[in-house]
Amino acid sequence: MASQILFESVNLKIRYKESPNKELIVVSFASYDKNQTKDKSGFGERLFEKYNTSAIFVTCSNNDWYQYEEIFDAITAINKVTCAYHEIVNYGSSMGGYASILFSKLTKADRVIAISPQFSINPESAPYEKQWSHIGSKLHYVLDPATKGASGSITIIFDPRTIDGIHAERINNEYAVHMVPFAYSGHPSSFTLLETGVLRDLIVDLIGGETDIIRHLKRYKQNRLGSWRYLYALGKSGVTLDRKIYFLRLASVRAPDNLNVQLALGETLLKAGHYVQSAEAFGKACNVTSEFAWPYYRKAIAFMKDRRLLDAHRAIMKAIEISPQQSSYLWIAGEVSRDLGLPEAASYLERSLELDPSSSFRWYNLSLYYKKCGDLDKAEQAARKSRKNVTNTDRNGISARVD
């Protein structure tokens, strides 16, 4: 199907793809994308092409939750097309799910299908929302929260065990919606539903007005252990460390190249005291990408716990090569170098405290190191700084006195 541009600005592009069927049209809002561009394909575009469904695709240049002054002109252009159809369905996921609810009254939507939407990302309206607060705190809101523009029959697909559950409840408290929970489907739920073979048929049914979703829930239950995202979510929320490790291992097998899975497994193994296996998991995370220092830093910690100091030294040096001004990395380099008897230990410890001089505990440990080296003047200076910077979290019965 050829597309027609209905509206375009610096921030927005609205495209229309027409099918012969004039019964129903979908207005689809693009979701968050770290490489956001208004020139990308629309959300669900291939699905609607496959089912010969007319659709209007709203894409944007930035992840601003559609808080643009020109959004109202854009919707006017949308309405000039949708008025020829018998039914209008808004559709979107996460940021796009929020928009599909927010603008449902303006688009005159009969139905809304919102996957993992937010009630709001404005810290004043949703202080519990931390993932997007760095964006929400900077926006100039033209319309918010989502329920302010809600209309029609709204279905929310979400994971009730994540922050999305709070958003869904907030929306439902202000505007009655049809709640469709998929436990451990994560954010957004669409990826896990796609992996379990549920997403396509579920969305097609909901767009068509079907409200019985029992068969989709059954299919999800049957197929969910085949989804690494489901296993990852299950592992992250496990009650016991053994349960966390079990499911994160399964997720790791199914997604060996996923950075978040390997990091989560490494952290959980580290917490459980399985240092060798933790270092292996962090090593896999390092293999996924060599651009980030964090996996090397955590691998160094695991090696230190296992007293594999040479391996720890190699890992932390790599972390510092990538991120040379990180105080925590420099401190670990100093501790490893100290334990190896390397002369550069003091330099790393001092540089760490130059970048972050607020830690009483680190000043205290530096004073002990100076004392061991026989430099009592520097030991006393470090001890004084330790006492000066002491906080409730640093105390724990530690005295910074040098005898």
C-alpha cells in the first residue's frame, strides 16, 4: 500500500496508508526509540499491511511523549481522513500507548489498544515513575495525564508486576478500562507477547472488537518459558537468590548476547557468593560490548572476591581505559594494586578521592595504607579528612584515629 503524508513538521510526520476496506482505520502512535526519527516505519505497519487494514502512522523526531503544540493541527489532519471510516481504533505501546489514550477523544476513537502505557511521566503527576522522569521533568505539557483526553473503549495490556501496573491502576481509577494483565511480560509487554506467539492474534482480535482474551492468556501460559524476556523478568523478581539464579540462567542460555541478562545474572551470582560463575557472566557481558566499562568493573569485583588478583587487575585496567575519570573504578584499581604490592596503588587511591572526596570510609582506608607504608604524616592527614567527612552511613563503629 502506498502512503500519503497528511502532516509534517520538525517534530511530527503523519502518514496514511489506505486499503479498500472503509469499515475500520487504525491510528498508530510510535513508541520510544533511543534512535528516534520521524522517518521510520510506523508501529504495527507490517501487521496492518498483511491484514489490508487502513492505518495512519504518527511518528516523531524525539521522545517527548507527543507534547508538541502542533499535535492538535496534526490530529485535525488525521480527522479529515478518519471521518470516512465507520470505526476508528487508536494503537500504541509505552510512549505510543500513552498517546493513544491521551488523544483518543480528539481522534474520536471508538477503541483504544494501549500496550504498557504511562498515566504520565510528569514527576508532579507520577512521582513513582523513575525510568522516564529525566524526560518528564523537562517537558512543556500541552495535554496530560493520559486520562485527560481519554475516550472510547480502552484496553490496556501490561505486566502487573512492574511499574506499568501502577500506571494502569491510575488510568483505570480515573477512566474505566479493560485491563489485560500478562505477568512477567516486562516493559513493554509487546516484545514478550511477540516471542510467545501471542501478540499478532491478540492485536488483530482487539482491533476487530473482540473482548474475549482467554485463549490468548492460555497461549501465553503455554509458551512463556520459551521467551527469554519472560525468564529474565521472572529471575529479576524472584523471591530467593536460588530462584533468581535458576531463571536468569535459563534466560542467559536463550539470550547469550543480551547485555542486561548477563549483567543481572552476574550480579545475582555475586550476591550469592558464586564468584567464579559471577566473573564468567560478567565476562560474557564484556564480550557483548567492549564500549561500556561497567561489566569490566563488576568482573574485577568478582575476581577480587575470589582473590584472583591478577585477573581483577586486568579487568579493572580495562574499565579505567574506557572510563578513566570514574572514582569507583580508580578506587578498586588502588585496592587491587595494593594487594598485589604494586607501587601505583597510592596514586589510584588518591586520584579516586580527588574525584570524590566525600567518602569517610575511603579516607580511613587510605590512612591505614599510608600507615602501613610508614608515611605517618599522610596517614594522619587522611584520618582527619575521614573524621571530617564521616556520615551516618560511614560510621558503623569505624574509628578514623591513627594510633
